[in-house]
Amino acid sequence: MKLRKWSSEEKMAIVLEGLKGKKSVAEICREHQISQALYYRWRDRFLEAGQKGLSNGGSEDETKALQTQIEKLEKIIGRQTIAIEALKKLKS
């Protein structure tokens, strides 16, 4: 049995079909020859991504982690700038 690769567009169309509620999930899964477990996995990922997309800039933990990373990189750049300036002075 050959496994089918589903594109993100196909997955989204199937999930949206289920969310519309015009057909049962079982019927949709039969039509597309997928398991209900797979449908619900796609639906959960779809809804989670939508929730993240609608949140204000992501979670606080994610924002803090990114800010910490920015500060760390800024310090590295500052040290490198000082080292470059010192080397320029040595050469001249």
C-alpha cells in the first residue's frame, strides 16, 4: 500500500470541510481515504497555528526568549566592534 503525500493546501481544505459541519468527519475521512485520527491531528495543528497567528506577537515566554537572544547578540557585536577598532588602531 502506497502512502499518499498531502499538500498543506489539501490538508487545509479537508480540515475546513470538516469545520463547516455540512458532512460528518467520518464521511469526509471515507471520501479522502484518511483515518479520523489523522483528520483530528491536522485539525488540531490547524487550529493551534491559527491561535498563534491571532495572538499579539506570540507568547510572553517566546518574546522573552527572543529578547534575551537579541541582547546576547548585541553584546557579541559590541565586543567584535571594539576588537575591530583596536586592530585598526594597531595597523595605523
